[in-house]
Amino acid sequence: MALSIEQERQQLEADEAKLADRRKKLLERERTERLRAIDQSGLMKADGAAFEGIMKAIKSLGLDEVAKRLTA
């Protein structure tokens, strides 16, 4: 059955909304997995000063540089 232009537009908007919701859920899942990995790494057990120092280094050096230095 042929859809009118307006019906097709509405269907596309509904599909886009579903896709946006799936993307949002995926981002939330990725964030949860990353937090779980951080927790399992032991980083969360560091005292406040050590943790802040690590975060400050990551912020000032950038993630790529920190990763490079850690794997060197």
C-alpha cells in the first residue's frame, strides 16, 4: 500500500526517534562498562590525592599521551 508523503514523513520521524533512543541506550551501556572496568582496575581504591593526581595528569597530558606513556 502506498503511503502518502506525510505518512512516510511521520514514519521516518518515528524510526529516527527509535534510532536515537537506541544510540542513547548504547552510550549509557558503554559508560557503565567503562565505569565497571575502572572499578575493577583498582583505580577507585586509590586515596583522594592520588586519584586527583592521576585525573589531573590525564587532563593536562591528554588521553592519547597518557596511554602512550603507560604502554611504553
